[in-house]
Amino acid sequence: MNDQQFQRYQRQIMVPEVGETGQDKLIGSKVLLIGCGGLGSAAALYLAGAGIGSMVVADGDTVESSNLQRQIIYREADLGKNKALATAEHLKHLNPHIKVRSVQTFLEEGQLNLEIMMADVVLDCSDNFPTRQAINKACHSANTPLISGSAIGWVGQLMTFDFTKSHSPCYRCAVPYQDNSAGLKCSESGVIGPIVGLLGNLQAVEAIKLITGNGNLKPFTLNLFDGQTLSWQCFNIARDAACPVCGD
């Protein structure tokens, strides 16, 4: 870490759980962020601000006017652009000290596995269950930690899976795969912008804790947030012995 970086991140370095050692870990880390929508745009901004040294952002969608209600990284001038490309451009303007690479397609199995193998942490900011299940399977296979977020309406959920731990549960243990669940999208059910932003920010918080080795990280927990009542519910995720991803 040079003097310019120290000055830039000094408020974060002052936090005892981070310090210079933790900041060096952030600068040396590589994060893969899949999905540059409401979750991803919020998480990406704060991770770039925190000094994540290398980020890969992946999305095959283009920016539409209906996205601007909640996908706060974009501007009117971005309409029609690929989301991953626009996200990378904004992150570089925010923090020129970091490396950002955009993958302007939806990650299929081969490329998905390769990108996950090269990452230290994966943030699943996608918007459908089949994609989440594919990301979970690839992360488990590569022993790469996964931070999964989602939001619909007034409700959000957050889960962290540290697959460097043996015999850990996975996303599929918590959310069994169902084809009909793929229809639960913002475009069909609606979402309150700050809810999806809140969950994306919390994904960034979990990533910072995981990378810096924060002892207060509590993986394998389903955290449910209700924006109507501003209340949280937390449930332990048990490993399913019959799970086709992580079971026996």
C-alpha cells in the first residue's frame, strides 16, 4: 500500500477489525460480481470504494429506463449500454486504483467455472433461481466463498457460504431448486429500490469481512429482512445429506 492509497482508505484503516493488514488484503483480493442490477450496482460501488484490488463484473443485459429506479450506478447516458461495460466504466471513475474487467455476456457453465476458480470471493447478484443454483454449484466445486443476495417487493435475503470449510451446507440446502421459481423477478413482482440497495450493500459488507478475516462473520445463516417492519429474522442453514451439490 502506497501513501496515496493509505490516504484514500484511512477512515477504513482506522477501524480496528481492518487496519493496515486488512486493507492490504482488500487491495490484493479479486472479487467476481455476477449480475449488475440493483444488488450488483450497489455492491460494486462500495467494494470499489473500499479498495478491492481486482473486480470482474458480469452481465449480458443492457440498461433500460426502468432500471434507473433502483440500479443506482447508471445514468440516463447509459441507456442501451451493456450493464457490465457501464458498471466497469463508472467503477474506474470512482476509483482509478483498482482493476475492473467487464464480461458482457451471461456466464455459461465453462466460463462460469473458470471465472469462479480465479476469484477469491463471488457475489451472486443475479435475479433468477436457475442462475443462483449454477453459481452455487460452481462455487462449491471450486471451494470459493459465495455471498448470495436477493430482494423482491419489501423483502430481502442474505446468505454467506464459506466453501473453504469442509462439510459446509450450500445454497441448494436452503433453497431447493424449482423450475417454477424462476419467474420471481422484479419485472414481474416489483421491488422497492432501497430494499435491493440495502441487500447489495450488505453483500459488500460480508465480502469485506470475509476478505479481512473478520471473526464476526457468521456464514451458513439465512438472514431475512422485512422493509415494512424494519425487522430481521435469522435462521441457521443445515447441511442436507441428500443435497446433490454438497450432500453425501
